[in-house]
Amino acid sequence: RYLVRGNRILATCRIAAGDFAGAEPMLRETTAAAESLANPPQLWHALLAHGRALAGLGRREEARHAWSAAIASLDAVESALPADLRSALHGSRVSAVLRETV
């Protein structure tokens, strides 16, 4: 879990530096690792970052696919929560960023 998060943060630093080509393969691997860990929060954060890297490379359709997968993962978690927690997650920053991105 912590390696997934650390790798995502490193890749996000590459995105911030404009190194989309360096970040993309890191985030592809990070996304796969988050999926195998069944860790939804790491998955949706990784997919959001992966989409940003793909968009930076001009691969808009793939970016939209990554962002849509992130929203689907977030929605699956939301739907399993009690109403008060569902509302909190839906109003969270990551939820807002994802929904604005797509």
C-alpha cells in the first residue's frame, strides 16, 4: 500500500515537472498494483494521476478512460457507505476533482 502511494507521489512530481513520458509508465504500474491490492482510495488517486499523464502526452481518450474508471471505483465505494459517509465522500476534494476532470 505504501509503495503504491510513494510511487504515485513520485510520478505526480514528474507530472508537475512536465515529464509526462516518465510519469506514465510509473502510473500504469501503480494503477495495476492498486488494483491487485484491492485498495480503492489508492486506485482512484492513481487513475486520476495516470489520466493527467496521459492527457499531458496528448492521449485524451485514454485519459478519459482512466478518469472514468476512477469515478466508477469511487462510486462503488460510495454506494456501499451509509448516507452520512456517502455524502462526505461525494463532497470530498478527490471526488470534486474527478467529476470536474471528466
